[in-house]
Amino acid sequence: MDWREVAVTVSSEGEETVADLFYELGCPGVSVEDPELLLSYMESGEWDYHAFEEVELTGTCVVKGYFPEDDELTDKLNKLDLKIFELIERYPHWLILRKGLSLKEEDWETAWKAYFKPLHIGKHFLIKPTWEQVDIKPEDVVLELDPGMAFGTGTHPTTTLCLRTLEDIIRPGHMVFDLGTGSGILAIAAAKLGAKVDAVDLDSVAIRVAQENVTLNNVNDRVRVLRGDLGTVLAGQADVVIANIIADVILMLLPDLKRLLHQDGEFLASGIIDNRADEVEVALKEAGFKIVERVEDSGWILFRARWA
């Protein structure tokens, strides 16, 4: 299949908003080239200066989404243009430019790899791209990853929020449902902390990539990868339900959680941009939850919730 790469150059303050547009349109892959974020990782020692050329701070970043070139492409691009026009009207000081480029599948898969480097998250997680070499310490919990065309490298704030929270709440023997598993990174992380996991996604590419990553990490005995509507292919109840998706999908999932989440369980809702957070919080409480924790990173919100 051929893919359409759509690159939107935007002022740094608009990065999260533009990325959210891609997610809302069902884009199966999003990458962000942000010089400020790149420099912060280099200055913190997480990424090696020698792995990159000189980084120039321009005040802008490039958000790239990847769409399959199918019958729905024209409609999605028209909707994206409309949303971008609305942003220009609301934020005239933002620099917003869009361009498109058709890619073969193999080009898509390699286009962003230069910006995916080994990264420590939380207390023990080490995210390691399959093509990178890294010194592994005894205390590292290694997540070997090849995201392919599925969102979820672990470097996006929505995913790092989940990884840090999973370290605090997952116990050996827990049952976990990972809804919208993407690359499978959160399912694999939960399994390496001792849980049994059912990982669900609608997208066939995500299912293939997640299964490959599960096998790569030797957790086939603890993770089942399932394709289907989020929440409808699962049986029984989980101790932890993870939904690292977007606000609209989380809102649609809430009625299913009575069936999916144990009465003493915890729900992690992530992928929520800050301007939708209050709406999601109200809906969670109306659905019978109490908010245990609300965590923010770079304009993205994670809610940790339990039955009230």
C-alpha cells in the first residue's frame, strides 16, 4: 500500500494541537520533529549529541501524519485543511504550512527512524529501538521496539505518562486490558511487570506490529493481541484498563467499563489534550469514577481513576 505523508510546520506552541488533528482523523502514525524536544533529550544525556547534526532552534516544529492512499484519503485531507484554516483564524501568530508527499510503504517505515533513539522512562523502563545498540544495566526493564506504522514509540508524552503510572500500579498476577494497543508498548511493559494482558486494536497494521513486538520481547505467554472494536472482543474483568487513545474515543468507551473493569480496578485514560481534559473529567465522574490522580506532561493529560 502507498501512503501519503502530510507535513505541517507550526510554531512550537501549536505542536500538540496539530498532532491531535491527525489523531482525530484516524491517522495510524504521527511523528514530530521538534528541535526543542530533541535538544532537551540531548542536554539531559538521554540521547547522544554525536547521533545528530547540529540542532537549530527555530521556534517551529514539523508534525507529520501518514494516511493510506485509499478511497477516504481526499475526504480526510479536506477535513484536515478545514481544521488548519480554523487554527490560522484562531491563532494568527502561529506559522502554519502544509505539504504532502506520497511514499511507498517501505519509505514510510524508515522516514522517522533517525529521531527514535534509546530512552529511559520512569524508574526502570528502557525503550530500545531494534536497530540501536545500548548498554543495558541490571535494573533496566528493556522494551525492545519496532513501531513500524503504529503509533507508540514511547517518546510521546501520552505514552510516557502511561509507562510511569504502570510502574506504580501493576503487580504480578494482574489482568490488564490495553485498548488501542498501537505498537503494543504498554501491553509489553505491563507484561514485563508481571501482568497478563489482552491488547486490542482495530487497525490491521497495528495488530501485526504489536504481535511482532510481543514476540520480539518474549512475552507471548503473557500477552494476547486481539483485533476488534475496542472493548467488544474482551471477556471477563481486568484489574487495570488502559486507554491511551484520544478524548472522543475514551468518552465512547466509558459505558463499557462497567463490564470490563473489576470493582477494585483502576482505569488509565491518556491521550487527552489539555483543552479536552475538563470534559473527560466530568464524564468520568458521571460514569461512576473518582479521580485518583491527574498528571500532565507537555499539554497532555492522564487520568488515573477508580470506581467511586
